Amino acid sequence: MNHNNLPVAVMCWQSQLVCLIIVTFGVAVTAVAHEEDDAAKQAAAMAPTHYPPFAKEQEGLRFFHVSLIVKDLDRSVEFYRDQLGFRVVRFQEMGGFQRVAFMSSGDGEPLIELKQMLKDITGMPTEGFSHIGVFVEDVDAVYEKTTKAGVTWARKPRMPGPGAPYMGYIVDPDGYEIEVMQNPTGDCTTCHRRPHVD
């Protein structure tokens, strides 16, 4: 007999109720600990990934993201994260009409932008492919050059709202839209990284 366990054995022999309470309490504490651990893991998996700043391009453009419209953002984020290994860069709700998640497959760009439309907006697609996004040094210069060449812009360059980059939407020969964005500055609070550096 293990004499180290003798007091516990005597207590259990004298009062099975006490033993039952001890065991039940232990199981409950363990269950709560597992639930908290699972919740922490889920929160960590959904937490945005932060990347360092990067240099501004001085000419040309930089491919930034592909945007897809999804029916259930949470379901799609879970799929791209758990099945393909994408990581969340940022969650965002825009003006009460759409929820957005930017996800990366590696160290940064290009990203995939998943959008769930909360209500229909005239002129905006409601399902399937939305657009590709690029950054340029000077949106107005691109607008002037392309319009002179007869290229169509679905939406002329403008500042869509506080904290967003100056942008417009150009249309390719097959009708696909390209979101052309100005290099973000320190005022761009919706950009997925910290501001560009020179």
C-alpha cells in the first residue's frame, strides 16, 4: 500500500460524497481550462498579422490584392485559413454595407480580399469576382494617360472617405475592374500595413 495516499483513501472510505465533490470539481476546472485554451487559440488564429513597412515605388505599379465577394465572411475566412494556410491581415467593416477580411498566404502581398455585402449598392457587384487592386505613385497621372488613350474608368479618382487611399476604378477590355490606389500616407488608417517609407 502507498502510505502517501492513505489520508485520501481514509477520507474517501469515510465519505464517498466528499470524494465525489473533489472529483467533480476537478473535472469542472479541467473543462473550463480547456474551453479557455480553445478560445485563446481561436482568438490567436483570427488575430491580424502585422507586417513591417515597405518602400514606395517611384514609377509603375505594385500588385496589391484580388477581391472576391463571398456569401459568409466568417465561413470563407475559416476555409482560407484552415484549409489553405492563409493568415488574416485585417478585418474591416465599411460604411455598414460590407464586411471585409484581407488575408495573406505568406509574408505580405499580394493579398486576397474577401468581401461580404451587407446590402446592395447601385453599380457594385454583389457576387463573384470584384476587382484587382494596385498601388501607383500618382493616380491622377494614370487617369490622365489612360483616358487620353480611350480607356474607361468606372469610377473616377476620388477620396472615398476618411482614412482611405485616393483611388479610382479602371475597366479592362473584358469589363473587369482594377482598383487604382495612390501610395498610402500616414493618413491612411485602412491600409493593411503601417505607412510606406521613403
